[in-house]
Amino acid sequence: MSFLDNISWPTLIMVALLLGLAPFVPEPHVLEKLRMLMAGELSKPMDIFDLVMHGAPWVLVLAKLARMGARKGKE
């Protein structure tokens, strides 16, 4: 059993929506940081930390989905 198996879907979704998108106004923080990354403007350590912090829950969601898919493929 892995770390991802121990995280429930409701908890993971709630964390992804709250931490991953906060602050909500004027736009979700993770989207702002992704735009900065695509424009090549993500250079300050604080901005990189923000991207990692707000993006981590979404990475966990994708990893859990991939793990579920891999386990289904083995069945």
C-alpha cells in the first residue's frame, strides 16, 4: 500500500480545490503562476515556491489517478 492509497478522494479533492486554487480573487494563484512560467517570468524564489505549494495537490490528484489506472490495467 502506498502513500497515495492512504489519502481519501474527498480529502484530496478538498485540498486541491482549497489550497490549489486559493486565493480565488482576482484569479486562482496556481493559474497566475502557470502563466508566469509559460511567459518565462517565473524567476523569484517566492514565485517558484508558490507554484510548488499550490500545484502539489493537483500533482497528487494526477498521481492517484495514474495509480488507479495502472492497477486497473493489471486486473
